[in-house]
Amino acid sequence: MEIVVLIKMVASISFDALWEEKAQDRLSGDQKTINPADAHALEAALRLRDAAGGSITVISMGPPAAKSILQDCLARGADRAIHLCDPQLAGADTLATARALTAAIRKTGVPELILCGRRAIDSETGHIGAQVAEMLRVPCVPSATGFALSENDQLVVSALAEHETQYLQVSCPAVITVCNFINHPHQPTILGMRAAKKKELRRMTVEELEVPAGLCGSSGSPTVVRTVERCGFPQRHTQHITGAEESAGLLYDLLTRGRAVP
């Protein structure tokens, strides 16, 4: 089975750092890492490949620093990697990002399965999987908690719904977004790191993707962030009372002051 895993690079920075003026760029943190949900998607792909055969291609769009996370993916067991890296791709929202990723998938041949994390920890939109599926005109199953290949080469997927878990049978090609608790990703080994140096890591530009410049990066992004504000929580007062009579009296006073009791 041919599998593509979409990987996003995120910065390992503290929550408070996100609010500093110098941290307006979400990738400005010192340490770069694989988006956690995407690491789970890669682990799911590795297990499926080991069971059913095939190969795994990881694709990521990002600055030159994103090369390191692709090398990490290769060390974990992916067979090849594609890095979409071009200044024209900068400033992309999810729609422009999905266009570039879809173009890369088409250039390499639409696989039987495309996996990605349910959402990224820096933006929490959860858009990419559905947008790529729509552009490729293939089914999309979001929030998968498990899946396996059936005897008739279809995927049986368990996925979270609002108040239940759904069990679906999906024909390939398809896009599946996975939850963080679907598995436990393993870390690269020394042998994996050595093997990664011999694997293909291809860099693709906008020209190679053949996406019009007006549909890339900030130029092709209809989403505009006007402002970002910190959401605070009001201070709450807690009082611990043990006596029944004292508790009843205080409760009555609170209710009468709040006019809950006439």
C-alpha cells in the first residue's frame, strides 16, 4: 500500500512565549519538532506498511528548518520525503497550504492512503485533511481512533463523532486524520538515523508544483488575522465551611444577595 503522511513543523515554545511581541511567527521558537498528532499519523502508517507492505512518503511545507523534521521522519522509518520550500509559500493559511500539498501529492501520484494529524498544536484548525481530500475528490474520515485493512482491500475505521464512536468502511484512496491517542510513536534509533542519510529527501518549489503564484502563500490566503488577544479568567473566591448551620446561613446570604431567593 502506498501511503503519504502530511507532516507539519511546529515550534517547541512555552504558552507564554506565544504572547510575546517577538513571537508573532509561530515558528520562531528555538527548537523545532514534528506536530504531535502528525507523529501519531506517521506511526500508524509505519504499522500499516509493516502489515500490508508498500511504502511511505512524508510531505511537509515549511522553511529550510523543516528539513530536520523530515530527516527525523526518515529515521523513524519513512521511505522518502518531500520538502515544499519556497519563499512564495510563506504566509499561507490552511487553504493555500492544502493547495500546495495537493499539488505535491498529484506530482508524485495519488496514493491509496493519505494520513495526517487531526490538528496542529499551534493553530488548532483541523482543516488540512478535509481540504486536501476535497481537492483530490476522495473520501475523508476525521478523528480516527483506529483503522485496519479489510480482506476486500477497504479500510475499516473507528472515528470519534460528537457523542459516539463510529465504525466506517472506506474505499481507497482516502484521507484519514488521526487522534493523538491512536498509538504510541516510537523514536528514531541509531540504525534508523544512519539509514535516513541514504533515503531520498526531495525539495520542491512553486515552479515544480505548477501552482499559480497568486494561489500560493499569503497571496492565495483569504484568511487574515486582524488581532490576537489573551483570554483571561475571572478571579474566583473559594471558601471552605464544615459546619451545617454555618453553611446553610452563608448559602442563604449568598442566594439573597444574588436575588435567587426573594
